Amino acid sequence: MSADEAAKLIPSGVNVGMSGFTGAGYPKAIPVALAKHIKSVHDQGKPFRISVWTGASTAPELDGVLAEVDGIEMRLPYQSDPVCRQKINSGQMHYMDIHLSHVAQFAWFGFFGKLDIAVIEVAGILEDGRLIPAASVGNNKTWIDQADKVIIEVNHKLSEKLEGMHDIYYGTALPPNRKPIMMTEPDQRIGEPYLRCPLDKIIAIVETNETDRVNKFTEPDETSKRIAKHILDFFSKEVAEGRLPKNLLPLQSGVGNIANAVMAGLNEGEFENLKSYTEVIQDGMLGMIKSGKLVSASATSLSLSPDGLKELNDNIDFYRERIILRTQEISNHPEIVRRLGIIAINGMIEADIYGNVNSTHIMGSSIMNGIGGSGDFARNGYMSFFVTPSTAKNGAISAIVPMVSHVDHTEHDVQIIVTEQGLADLRGLSPRQRAICIIENCAHPDYKAALLDYFDRANNSGRPVHTPHILSEALSWHERYEKTGHM
Amino acid sequence: MSADEAAKLIPSGVNVGMSGFTGAGYPKAIPVALAKHIKSVHDQGKPFRISVWTGASTAPELDGVLAEVDGIEMRLPYQSDPVCRQKINSGQMHYMDIHLSHVAQFAWFGFFGKLDIAVIEVAGILEDGRLIPAASVGNNKTWIDQADKVIIEVNHKLSEKLEGMHDIYYGTALPPNRKPIMMTEPDQRIGEPYLRCPLDKIIAIVETNETDRVNKFTEPDETSKRIAKHILDFFSKEVAEGRLPKNLLPLQSGVGNIANAVMAGLNEGEFENLKSYTEVIQDGMLGMIKSGKLVSASATSLSLSPDGLKELNDNIDFYRERIILRTQEISNHPEIVRRLGIIAINGMIEADIYGNVNSTHIMGSSIMNGIGGSGDFARNGYMSFFVTPSTAKNGAISAIVPMVSHVDHTEHDVQIIVTEQGLADLRGLSPRQRAICIIENCAHPDYKAALLDYFDRANNSGRPVHTPHILSEALSWHERYEKTGHM
């Protein structure tokens, strides 16, 4: 049926589970039609809102249009849309920020209430009703399992040759009936290539013909290259000292240009026979697969630029053998992440001198995107990096502060901090030792003296000094930025 | 040999792994002798310090005496000794606070440097050299595996009938060689009852005859009983609504009187055939095993009062069938905690109105004990409670504050907050919804108006309101307490 007809099957007040993870695999027609419908209802003076659960971020055609018409009551678990963000920070919509490995199980447990409808993009439908997943898997399996009704978008733009790339694990259960997940290699298949969907759940099928909207990557800038170099040098040292195997351990890296630069660095570097076990495959990883440096990549989403997508489609038989797309509960599963010994590399907004990391909030109150899977990998991985340029806004903001304005990763979960200035290896250090290490290695020279001054005065304030602080000044850098435009 | 002779085998500058977890199973003679030796060296004007790694907290005979003579350079991963705490907070010794499930693996990975010597209390030695563990297992397996030299304390006061109660798992490995841990039931045995120790590592055996020092529990007070009742009522509601099985899921509960009160409440309540999968077995759990309410208990430590110890020893054959003591990497393992679906109940120092929890720091700078295993269970369990009386210091301190002064558990890991005032169920709520829920249900009446006032003003401050804050006031309650003695 048409998207307009399908959208009208979604009533106000329901919880809707939509496909989509980092701009890949989101439904492209129904959210747009639904937003139009919601606007017309609002124009009649009637309320209409739904709660939207996804895998992670989607695109303007989903988060953007629905937020624009004030159609979202509650959004979870991760978003990165500018309109959505503005509505959340102005108090017009609720947002709940959850570890990506927790979302599916909390839905099964009933912790978010009942899931009413699933809206899922697929690459195709088999004759027996099984679905060929699209460019991301995310929580699609769970949404289909949990929802009473399912709406399918078949995107003809997607190569049906994606068939066979996915690995959907159907071995999960509710406690007390859970079993070990029998995966011991990052590129091991443990499931099946299709999503199962009872035919009687399907209330609509809509056809589309559009590509995912993923921006072109910029070439790595000098800052990203320097961050990447610090990480690569550190890998070499760890290998030399026997704390990492020669081909490292499976790599996870967050989204964005720094992550891409690390991949570019690895692609030119000394390490061979690498594997990745991550959330998102970006262009950088594709390049590494092509060169042979990366033997295989496991993720839940293929988030490729137009160039990357062309490369994939042109060589789909080659990549299908080397890429596995899983459900996000498996790509981010604590059990697997710990067993495989993942090297976790994630971006952040700011870190404090004691190694607490803020990944989500600008100046303590304003959500940026969300925690995503960074906590899943940082907590359970073998080695955990957090990376950022040492300043933002042309130097007006220091990424190293006396106290972070929001904590997403505590001192207990942060091992290595990297900026273009250098790398702080916090393993085995107490808070006071961490402070010196972070300030000396990671702070921008313009802020180093002020940070050392804060630390020294906190150390000599007469207050306890396990974690020295001056409470009246701890958040003053953020206050100063808001008042003067400079920290 | 004598403890004095054995202690002299420990040189200055080494890393020493000692047994001990929550006041149980710590070596009783050697640390005292070592402290005496260190003092005599210091008296000659020479330096002498070691780093002390344990399972968790020990007793005055270990942490107390070594801290007293300034003999500890670095302490990890958890302590609760008053002298130790004072030395840490005055800057005289370093302390590194680590998730208990991380300690053993970080030692294998080499992240803390080389472990030189292990000092381990045991209940007995078999003819072939295998060791009967004492009242706690903690990290003993790892310390023996990793250390070059091992010193054994055989404590004759321990019933050799403990033999068979322990389950030491020898299936761990370094990535990329890790395998699934094949445990699916909380009372399943997956290891062997003895610690293996190569005979050529043993450089000394010392005999002792002393009981563990665990304080008598106070009868649950009114506050603890009310907290326990809120939790039990919540369990009943969750069972009625289908979100928990009738016999609940395996229980984890932290150390102390509130945890003991919850156990006492469960012992008088409606739930049958319970199991526990926790760190520490205290008197309350022993009572539940005796009554038959608790079918089995798995932990890494038996931390019993003198009365509890007598009860255990008098009925050791009964309890040995129902209690399993494991290594702490297994008792707290993310893989197992998630698979079994643990109900996690942990104490805290304070929570903020958005559900961030501080478990470790008084007024942001002063360490209390440490995070222990609370993060292992809160992050990976099925359902996560944090509990505290709503005030401390006779009402001078509110346990609910605008912003916590230190974060150990982020908003992403905290589901349910309980004080004697009530229970805040935060599942599925956004930060602003959480604030109302926590203030209304958990804050003490004396502080409720001030918290609501802060929240309202933050909401109307003109700043972004995903997580409303007034940065200049966020930590002002802690500042006020330090200035005036009252929040």
C-alpha cells in the first residue's frame, strides 16, 4: 500500500519500534507520511504523539520530520538529529539515553511498556515470508518479536545481494532460561541470515527506492591524524611489551572522523590480520578490508558514504564474505565483548583531570547525541580509549576540565585518554596520579597552567585529597564559558 | 616458619597479592609481622613500602597495621579500614578503586605491573600440595597464578570441613583464547574445590589459630525495615505484573545492615525457593538457608558474625551442600551476572535527582570504601536497586541532592532508588521525569521543597532542559554542609 495509507495504521499514543542505526536501514517513507498525518491532526487542534524506539540514530526523514511536527513523546535510545536535539533540549520531548546492549532486553522485560508497532526497512522478502535485512540490523529482531503489528518497507534501492551478509541470533531468552552465547571468534556466525516475521503480524508493506543518507567523510585533518598516531604508537609499545598480540585484538571504534582517521592510520601501519568487532562499519574500515589489513568486520550497521556504498555494491561478493551484520544486542553484548577482549576506541565531549568522561551533555544540561554503545565496549573490553581534540570552538572550550559537567563513564571505566596533544595511560594509577598524567599529556598548552593550578590548590585546600577538588570552582569553567564565551 | 621470619621474605617495593574479602579469609599473622618489620626499618631512617592487592576489604590486622606504619604505597581494589581511609584521604597513600570483576583480568593483562608475592590464608594443605581455601576466595587463584613466590598461612581455627564448599574455576584464559563460561544456574559447580599451587613457588608456610574479625550485626532498625518493605512490596507488584518469576531471580545484595534487613524481610515474606548469586554471604542469608526460603547461595566470601560462624560450624554438613564459594572474577562476572538475570541491591552514599549514584566519595573528595562489585551487578543484572536512608548525620545531610559530588553509577545504570521514604522506579523515564519521581518518592520531607525548588528554577533558567541544572548551585548543598554543618 502507499506510505500514506500505512502511516494511518499508526494511532496516537503507541510505542513504535523503528529500524535504523547510524543513518542506515531506517524506514524512509512511512515516518515522512506519518509526520504529515500528525501535522494535519494537530492542525485540527487534536493531540497526536507516539514514542519512537530505534536501534540508534536515523536521519532527517525519520527523527527530523517527526520531531519537527512535535510528534514524538519519548525517544530512545540514541539520536543525533538537529531538530530532535533542539526539541529535547527545549523540553518539548522526552529522551531516554540507554546503553545499546540493554535496549532489546529491557523491551523483552517489559521495562518500557508494551511495544505496539514495528516499522522495519528490509532489502527483500522471501517467498516463505522471511525478511532480508537492510543495511543495519539494530533492534529489528526484537521489535518484530515484541510488536503486535509489523509494517515493512521494502527498499528496492538496496542490493538484494546483501542476502547472506547478516547473522540474526535467535538464541536469546529471558532469565532464568538464558544459555551461553557460543561465539569465540569475532567473525563467527551463530545465527541465520534472515529476520523471522509471523505473516499475521504484517499489516502493511510499502515499497521505496531511496539510499541511506550518510554524509561524505572529510579527509582526516591534522588533529585526527595526530590522535591516530598516538594510538598506533601506543599499540606498538603494548605489543613490544607483551600486553597485546601482534595482530592486536578485535577493534571497536566509534563513529566519526577521528575513528575514520585511526582506521586510515592502521591501514598504512605495521599491523596485519586485524579483525573488528564493532557497532558500525564506516568507509575507513571498508578501505582496510579492501587492502587486506582487516580480515573481517562484524557490526550491526553499514554506515557508508555514497562513495563507500558504490565501492560496496561494486564488490559485494568480496565484502559479503568479510562482513557480518548482527543484532545490536550481540554486537554490543557484555558477554561477547569481554570474551573477545575488544579494544574499545570511543569519542567523548570532555574528560576531567581524574578521568571521568562526559560523552553526552554540553555544559551539563544539553544532550548532544547519547551514550550509544561506548559504555558496552569501555566497561567490558580489554582496553578502553576515549579520544577528543583537546579544545573545541576554536580554543574557547577545553576538553580537559576540573570536573566534567556530566558523567557517562566513571573513573572505573576509563583507561586511556587521547588528544592531539598526547596519550594518558591511566592504568594502575590513583586519582592524584591520574590528574598529573592527564594534564601533562592531554591538556592543550593554553589550559595546562590553569588545570595544574586548580589541582595544586585543591591538593592544598585542607579538604581530603583522595580526589582533590574545590567544590565552588569544580564547575566554574563551564559557568565561565556560558557567561563569557570562553573557559 | 614463624610469621616474623616469613615477613622478612617480603622486600620493600614489591607488589603483594593478599587473600581477604569483606573481613574474611585474610592472612592474620604475616601482615602484623611485616608492619613491625617495616616500622623497624623506618626507625632506621630507611624507606620501606609495598603495594597491597586483595580481594576486597580485610581487617585491622592487615590494612590497619600496614597503613599505620605508612607501609602501603598503592592499595587496590577495595578497603574499609579507618586507618587506611585516613591515610588515603590525607594523601599519604595511593588507592585505586576498581570494579571487582576487573581486578583478576587486569592483573593477568599486566596492567598493574608484575605481582611479586602472594600471601594467602587457607584452611588446610592436601598431601599433594593442593590448598583448601579459607572463608573467602577473592582473587587468591589469580594471586597464586601470577606471583613468583607464595606464602601460605594455614589457619587451624578454620574447620577443615569447609573442604568441598569451594568452586575454583580454572577455565579462564587471555583473549583471544577465551571460551564461554558454561554456567546456567547460580548453584552450578564449574570448577574444583581446591586451589592449585606449584610447590616450588611456596617460600614459607606459617600456622595461625585465629577467627576472622567480623562485627556482630545489629538488629534491623526501623529505617532498614522500611527500606526492605518497599523492596518486597515492589517484588510482589513485579511478580503480579509478570516482570519477575514467582521465585524471583538470583539475588545479589551488598554488605551491611540494610542488606541484612532485606534478607530478614524475605525470610518472613511470601517468596519461596529463592537463590542468591552474590559476593558476600552474611548472617541474614544464613538464616534464610536455614529456614529453607533460600535454596542455595553462591558468593566469594563468608562474612559471618561470631554467632553466624558458630551456626555454620555447628551445621557445616548442611550448609556445605547449599553454599558455593567462587573466585570473585566468577561471582561478579559480567557474562554470568547478565545470563542469570541477577536482582542487584546495593547501598550508596547519595543519588542526585537525575539518578546518578555516588557510592564512594564523601563530599566529592574523601573516599569512604570503594565501588566494590556494585557496578558489576548494577550494569549487568536484570534489575538494579540502590538503597540508602534519606538522610545522614541526624538529618544534616540529604542523600538526595541536586548533583552528586562523585559519580560511580551513571543515569544509564540506575533503575530503582529506595529510601525509607519510598521507592522511585526510574525505568523508562527521561531525566526530567526521573527528577520528579525521585524527589516525590525518596527525598526526606525536610529537603523535598528545596529539591523541587532547585528543579523548578533549573527548568526555568533559560538553559537547556534535557537535564536541567544551575551550574553555580549544583554542588552548593555539599559546600553548605562543609561551611555550616548542614545541607
